[in-house]
Amino acid sequence: MKNLTGLPRRGIDLLAAALTVLCLSLWAGTDAFAQNKGPCADDVAKFCKGVQPGGGAVARCLKEHANELSPSCKEGAAKAKQKVEEFSEACKSDANKFCKQVKPGGGRILQCLKQHENELAPDCKAKMVKSK
């Protein structure tokens, strides 16, 4: 089933999921996790002790424990989710235009958008710059 963007619904869902992990990773910062800093540091130590940072593994671990997270970590995750939604909305037409043939998952659509950064619509380009 296709939606208004022309991407299969599954593709949009995977883009949103990938962006969620990306934004959580960017928000929390891999270095912050490694150095036990930030609003989720205690949650990472408690729930994700043995998780090796990289590839969004810590963000996925936090998501698995979403109901158990501290209020400050939940607030940060909510802000990250909002950014994901804004990014997804700003970039869905560019994803359809430039990345229609890209198989969703593994950050491939986001990578595709980055490869076309100079051709992106102003709103999407602005969101790409903010996510760096």
C-alpha cells in the first residue's frame, strides 16, 4: 500500500524508525553514553550495561526500557521523537524523489538524502544541517 508520498507505507515506517534511532543517538550522543553523561546516563548504566555503543544499539536498548526510564531521560526522548517527526515531514517528498528505489533499513534512506543534500528542498536541508 502506498501513501501520499509515493513511498510504500513500510518504507515511511522504516524511515521513521531509522530516524528515531538516529535522533536518539544524536540527542544522547554516543560520546555522552560512553562517558556516562547526559540525562540518560543513569538509565544506560542500569538497563544497558552490557550493550556495546554503535549503530544505535544503546538507543534501541533505551527504547526497549521506555516504560522504566527516568523522567529526564523520557523528556529527552520525547524531544528527540518530535525532531524525528519534523524531519520526516520536511524530508518525505525528497525521500520519494531521490530515494524511491532505495531499500529501507540500515540508514540507507538517510544516507541517500545526505548524498543529495545539495538538491534537497530548503526545509529538508535545514533539518539535515540541524541533525549533524
